Amino acid sequence: MPQRRLVTGRSQEPRRRFAEELRQLRLAKGDSLRQLGERLGWDWSLFGKMENGETLGGPEVVQALDQYYGTPGLLLALWELARADRTQFREQYRRYMALEAEATSLWHFAVSVLPGLLQTPEYARELLAAGGLKGEELEQQVKARMGRRELLEGDDAPTFRTILTEAALLTPLRDAREWRAQLEHLLEMADRDNVTVHVLLNRVGFHALLGFDVWYLLLPDGRTIAYTENGYRGELIEETAPVVRLQKAYDSVRDLALSPAESRNYILRTLEGVPCESTT
């Protein structure tokens, strides 16, 4: 059922409302996206993505917009509400997402697909569509997933380490250009100081994390929790004993994986083998 709207006719969903306000303020000012970028000193495409709901942007750019539009604190308040909103995610994931937003460090193991924090919009869209989503729900979940990527941005971003199986890097998108864009984005993220990427080759054989993706979150209070997921369900694990067992399993798999430098070279070789033109 569509969400009720109030007298303004604008959305009551925090992320969508933030995007709507940005667009309305810019149009009222009479600026194009390019003009806005020139006047504030940011790439105009960032403002386009913010107005489309693909990203929230950082607090610095939101504060600059507040000052430019003469709305002191308004946009920053809407930004804070949008950033904290977890209703955009499916209900079963919301507790995990709330904890993820608080984590000071994250570890991840991927069985067959790239982690959401490293996905491009087209990768996320094709993956979610394969899972049965379509229409407005599909687009909502793509935007929600793109919003998660902001977790790794900024000076206070948590550290993130992921181990990707070879299968995850050998399952391309239908459109070769979009697959190239995904691999290029993965390489760009791997070059960040707070992101480490390992590749686990198929030839290592059986290992301790076969059959499911797993996330580990180090929380501000010093606790580590785990979240395991297969194609049908996810489970948040907070009890100490099973988390410790999963951590030991993760360490054993990391010992089998390529080093970050070797992994980068592997991804580069994979990229080199992708056609430059679309194959669809």
C-alpha cells in the first residue's frame, strides 16, 4: 500500500524526502546541476545522484547547500534523518543494518556475489532482479543498497576487509560494459586505505566457510557479532562462543586467500578479459 502523504504532497520517507527537498530548492533557485556544481565547487554529478536518491552525500556538501539556499540547518537535519533511516531495508535486515552503521571494523566473506558495500547500481539491480524483485520495490532496494556504500566514506569510516571467492569474480553481468564498470569500481575501492580485498581461488578446495556469506562487526563496546546468510535467510549471531568459532573459520580461510596485492592483480587480469563493448 502506498505511503500516505501530507498536505505538502512530498514523501514522508526520510531518504526520498531529502532528495525531493534538494531538487525543489535547486529549481526554485533556477540553477541547473552544472551551475550548482560550478558555484559550490563540487562535481555536478554528485548533486544529480543526491537528487535521484543514489547517495546522500557527506555532511560538508549538505552544509554548503544549506548555506547556499539560505536554509540553515534544515538540509543537514533531513540528511541526518535519512542517514539513520533503516525502514528502506527489508524488515529482516534492519537490526543488522543498524549494527553495521555503528561498527568500527567489518570483515566479510563472499561465496558467490560481491558484497553490497562494493556493488555498483547495475550489479545490485541485476542481482536483486534475479532474486525476484521488480518494479518500485526493486528500485527502492537498489537505492537502499547504494546508500549503504556511504558507510565506507569519510574520515571516520570503519575498516573493511572482504574475501571474495573466485566464483564471485567469474560470474559477470549480462552487459559487458556494466561488468567492466563493476570490476573497475572494485579496484578503486580496494585502493582505499580502509578497504582490503582478498581473492580465494577455487583450487584451494574445501574450506571452513563453504555454503554461506558471513559478516563480522566490531562494535564500539568491543563486542564482535556475526551475520550469516544464504540464498534464503540470514541469521544474526551475538553469542560469544559461536562468534569465536566463526572468527577462527574466517582466519583459516584468509590464510588460504591471495594477498591484497595478488588479489588486485587477479582482478586486473579479470578486467582485461572483459570485452569493451556490450555483449547483450
